[in-house]
Amino acid sequence: MSVAGTYDCIVKTPMGDQKAAFTVVPSDDGASFSGGLSSDMMGSMDIETGSIEGNTLSWQMKMTVPMPMDLDCTATIDGDQLEGSVNAGAFGSMALTGQRGG
């Protein structure tokens, strides 16, 4: 099954659970992906260096709202479920969960 789609996600941040829409657009060769994450609190961020290995995604994003920060992320897709983490430097690792929208 393809990892493509838009996932309705929750990021467990120090400021509480944040809802986000995470979009995954695989490349033609299936080894990388583009897309982005959008939320009310964190704004919109583009995927940087998105890679796909099997059903595991890894990528980076640059957050600007509410403060500038580089984020390193990983997630595993199992059917329509997404589970992973967002590493936010000094703030540590935050859980990321999601469900592919239909």
C-alpha cells in the first residue's frame, strides 16, 4: 500500500496536543517524498529531505511559529495509521500519531 495521502495528526507538544494535517506526496521512484504539515499553532511547514524506506518515513521541517526551530521527524505507516515522533531539539521528542483521511 502506498504511503501517499493526507493524515489527520496529533502532535503531543509541551503546549498540549496540536492537531495537524500532514500531506505525503511520494516521488516517482518511491524513495523520497514532498508535502507539508499545517496546524493552527505551528503554521505551515514544507517537508525537507523526505525519504521513504519501506513503510517508514523520515524528514526535516523548519518551524517558524511560535518560535524558529529545526524539526527532525520519523513515522511508520501501517495501513491508514501513522505513528512516529518529532524531535524538537531542546524540547525533546514529541509523539506523532495520525489517521489517513478519506
